[in-house]
Amino acid sequence: EDKVVQSPLSLVVHEGDTVTLNCSYEVTNFRSLLWYKQEKKAPTFLFMLTSSGIEKKSGRLSSILDKKELSSILNITATQTGDSAIYLCAVEARRAGGTSYGKLTFGQGTILTVHP
Amino acid sequence: DTGVSQDPRHKITKRGQNVTFRCDPISEHNRLYWYRQTLGQGPEFLTYFQNEAQLEKSRLLSDRFSAERPKGSFSTLEIQRTEQGDSAMYLCASSPQPGQGTFEQYFGPGTRLTVT
């Protein structure tokens, strides 16, 4: 059964700090890893990492996929109070034949709290 | 608004009653997914459709749960004889069919179900 583990489960920082969130996975026929941000509503898409795209960056957020270590990190620099949210990591597996399996397996999430 | 929409946003029902939720995906997306999220956990996969075909169902989906996507557009999720353990946020997501560009899943706002 596919498994995703995130750490830490919660993190409290002050504005301006840099944080690193971790995600490790065990999945058969890995296809992609996705990061989502969830505030008091549905998850919003941040990044997708695949074998052909192991590093992504958008503004203060960046993410790296380490396929050898079966893990990913999400970095947030110069944190702001608006970054306070639950950050979810999910993996997608590949069916035989290479097409997408479809379902995402999510980790438990990391609750990030940024104080002013 | 061209995102994923769900209706209702909140539902309170008594144990034993039946409930039905609706999801309207992003119009050009072939795939539609249902997830369930309880407090402190990441979303858990329930089922997904490609067009009108239901391609996968989780073991979590007991025989009290049924999902349909009759015309390959909107989908409904019905829970019969609700139990208190069904209380959760029910999330719908959609994505393009793999091979049609990016395939990340975009989530709707969710339906929060409370069974009393």
C-alpha cells in the first residue's frame, strides 16, 4: 500500500524565518509528487515534481524531489503570516503501461504557523 | 468562476438519513475524483472517473457509498444510512486526462458533512 509521511507535523516560526518541510514516500511505480497548501478550505496546488522536473520554484517557495531517497522538501523563505496553513504532500503512482493511476495518496500534513 | 464547484457547502443530517453531494469539475477536465478528509488528516481517496467511467474505488467506499457521473460532466456522491463516522469534509477534484498537458488535480471547496 502506498504511504506518505510528512515531518514535522507542526511548526511555529516568526515572520522572516526560513522553513523546510519534509515528505517521504513509499509507492509502487512512482509517477509524481505534488505539494498543496490548505487554509480553511480546499487544498490549492503549489507544485508537481516528476522524474523530468525534480526542482520547482515560485517566488519564496521552492521544492526539490530526491528520487534516490524517496523524499521531497518544500522550502519557504522570508515567511509571512499569510503562509500559515497546512501543507500537504501527495504522491501519484503509474499504472502498467505508463498512464496515470489517478488517485493521490496524501500525507498527514504539516501545520505551519507564522507569528508576526 | 471556472474552478471546481461543490454543493452544498455544509450538510447536517441525522444518523440513518441519506445524503447526496454534487460536484461540477472544470469544464475541460476529463477526470473527476472524490476524497474524504477528517480533522488532522490528509485527504483520503474514495473514487475517480474518467469521463463517465468509474475507474477505481477505494476499500474505504463501503456499499453505503455510491458515486455517479452519468454524462461525463458533473458527479454525485450519495451516502445511504449515514453514520456518525461519515462526518468529514468531502472533497472533489478534477484534472485533464493524462497526456493532455499537465495533469495536476484541482480541488473544489468541499462539502462538510456533520451526522448527528
